[in-house]
Amino acid sequence: MILGKFWRSIAAQINKLANFFWTADPIAQMQYEYDKAVEEMKAGREGLEQYRGLVERVSRQVTDDKRHLDKLQSKVKAYLTAGDRVTAGKFAVELNKAKAQLAENEEQLAMHEKAYDNNVRKVKNAMGKLKSIREKIQAYDAELKMSRAEAEMAELAKDFNFDVTTDFGQIEQVIQEKISHNRGKARVAADLSGEGMEDIAREEAMENAMAEDALRGFEVELGLVTPQTAKITDDVKELGPGTKTTQSN
């Protein structure tokens, strides 16, 4: 009784282990069962080939029996025609035995032919089922992979929630704040780029006026124009080694 409980416990553990492998990778288990069935089918086909050899031997025996029967019949007729009834009787007895042997062999041949045909039909049917199983395995494998991909995509879609409460949403918010900050700095730089332009313009205008006055003073000094036509300003710088400034009263 204790031994029986022990074996039942071992069987239960083995069953659990088998269920684990079945659920871990069902496609691999289906492929394993398919491969095992194919191997059994190959063995069955080899047995069927051997059985067909037996049928062929019985068929040849029947053919030989028929030839032997024809020869005996010819001999019986020949000896009867010759009037030798004693010899004809001997061959007639052998002829009856040959007929009985032929009938038995024909019966065996019919039985073996029928068994062979039935086994061929079974093998063909099994081969058709194996083909269907192979197609199912391929379909289930593709469908299982697709369902796994869909489940992973659904999980990713859930993780890619753009809500600010999620890590991804918070990271996105930080990036957007950095972008806004950088754009703000660029706008300030652009706004400050016009600062001091008026002073620069006034300095440039003053330099241009001073240059123009210097040129007019040079033209007066050379006698190219008169002071009246030159319209020299109050301050005129004289060009030369000793530069001096004249002021009008």
C-alpha cells in the first residue's frame, strides 16, 4: 500500500513536469508529437512493404499452383486417352490435392490482399492527417507569434502613455521646458542685438561730418574752393605738420 502511494506520488510529479513543458512551449510539443508520428509512420510503411512481400510470395505460389494444376490435368487426360487408367488415377489423386492446395492459397491470397489494401488506406489516411497536423502547427506557430507581438504592442502602447504623471510624460515635459528656455535665450539675444545701434549711428555720422570738414578745409587750403563756397564749419582742422584749430568769433 505504501509502495502504491509512492508510485502515485511519482506519477503525479512526472505529470506536473510534463504539463510544465507542454505549457512552456506548446508548438515545440506539437512538433515533437508530429515528428514521433512521422517516425511511427515510417516504421509502419516499412512493415507494410514487408507485408506486401509476403503477399507477392503467396501470389507467386498461387500462380505456380495453377500451372501445376494445368499440367496434372493434361496428364490425366493423356493417360485416359491412352487407356492407362491406373496412371491416370494416380495423377487424378494428385490433381485433387493440387486443387485443394490452390484453393487454400487463393483464400490466403485474398485475405492478405484485403489486409494489405486496408493497411494502405490506413497509411494514406494517416499521411493526410499528418499533413493537416503539419499545416496546423505552422498556422498555430504563426498565430501564436502574432498574438505575442500584439500583446507586446499593447503593453508598449500602455507604457507610452503621454500623461505627465508617467515617467515618459515627465521626461517629455522636461524636454519641452528646455526647448522653451533655449528659444527664450535666442529671443533675448535677438532683442539685445539692436541695443547701442543709435549711438553707433551718431558716431558714424559725426565721423563722416568731420571727414567732410577736413576735405573742405583741404580744398580751401589748395585754393580749389573759397571759404564762402566751401561753407566750412566753425571748427576746421588744418592739415600739415603743425595741426591747429581755428575758431570763429
